Amino acid sequence: MSSPSTTAAPLVSLHTHTDLSLCAKPDMTLDAAVALAVEDGYHTLGFTDHIHIAEVTDRPARAQQLREYRSRRDEANWPVRVLIGGEFEVQGKGSMVECDEILEVCEFVVVAPNHYHLRWVDSVGDTCAETAAHELDCFETAINWPHTDIIAHPYVGKIQKPEHEPNAMWDATDKNRIRDLIALAKERDVAMEIQPAMWFHPDRAGRVAELIDMWLDDGGLVSLGSDAHTLSTLRTWTERYGEIVERFDLTTEKMWLPPLDR
């Protein structure tokens, strides 16, 4: 486990959706989420709406919407740091959903390695070990993509088979390869996300916390993201944040935070 430190971890969510994401609730607007963050004392709120393939996400329209978000942020001068990013996704081993026009607007980038429920994303593997190996291939693809800042929700994508639950996939994972990926992520300054599923649903995903232990013990950075698609889930993240910080003994030195000039 990581050694104690007295530097406090700020309250952040660097993976937050708005109603621009098709799966978000209509009341999850930019202004409503920021208002909640201000009320709850957030340090940083990062917005990361989904960027899908071109036939699903209107690329020029989304880029303009993100520009408008940035303008709204700049004009409002909110008492919480607000960043406008995007959640891109791995399509398969060595393949990313990309869009230069949107990347130019994003102030940081989260990458989902396991959106297996989407028809354009590869879901490979029959056995749990094969599926876990594919997940690591997607981690590596995300780490090697030059735009990636954060790998989102490890092991908690929507799986294709009931027996491929996150805990089982983690147990079947090659831990030596994990060590190699941590070293690569450190070289490229890519953080691994601590995501609600592993914390709020321990029977299904709790053992994935061991990945975070390894990541921190080997000197990697972590990111904290609610993956909130509703105001209620953002509030739940606020309420349980302290438990997560305490469990992993988190400090600012262990967290990926965007540079202040973004």
C-alpha cells in the first residue's frame, strides 16, 4: 500500500457527462452540474461527453457545442474550476475513435477501453482470461494514443457474458503485464481512473481496487471520476468521495490533475 501523506486530496470529478451525451438525463445540464459542484465545494469539475463514431456523433456540431461550453465557462467565472474535455473510446486493439476537430477543443481527454456494448467496439474473447487479455490490449491502445490523459472505468464495461464480471476478469488478468502497462503509462503521463462501480458495487467489482493499489505502489497516477450521467449520481459521488480518498490514502501527489494553464 502507498505511504501516508498529509496533503489533502481535492474534491474533483474528471469524468462527468451532460445532456450532450445520449445516455445522460435531460436535467444533467452544464449549469445544473456546476451549481451542484459549487454547492458541494468542488475544486475541479471536468466534463467529458461521449465522442462516438461519425454516424452517431455529429462532429462539427459537437465541436461547436464544446466551444460554447468553454465560452459559457469563461463568461460565468464560476467559483469552481471547470474543464471541458471529451470521452473518446477504443474500438479494438490498436484502433481508436478519433476526431481532430473535437480534440482541438478538448482541454483534457478521457478514453474508455471497454465500451463493449457498442456495435462498433470489438468484444473479443470466449474465456474470462481471453476477455481480460483483450481488456489489457485496449488499455495499451489507450496509453499509446498521444491524446490520452485518463483511462476510464477499468474492467467495468458492459460485458457480453455473465461470468465475465469485473472481479473474475481481474482474477484472470496477467499481473506481470499490468506492471508493464503501469510503466508505460508513467512514461506517457496517463492516469488510471478510480471509478464508482468498483467502490459502490464490491460484490461485482470490488477486487479491481487491487489494480489501483498496484498502480499507486508502482508510482502511477490515478484520476477520480464520477462518470455521472445524472445530478443524483454526481451527488452520490460527493457523499462517498471521502471513503475512496481514505481507502487509497490519496493525496494531490498521487492524482492526475490538469495543468493550471488549461
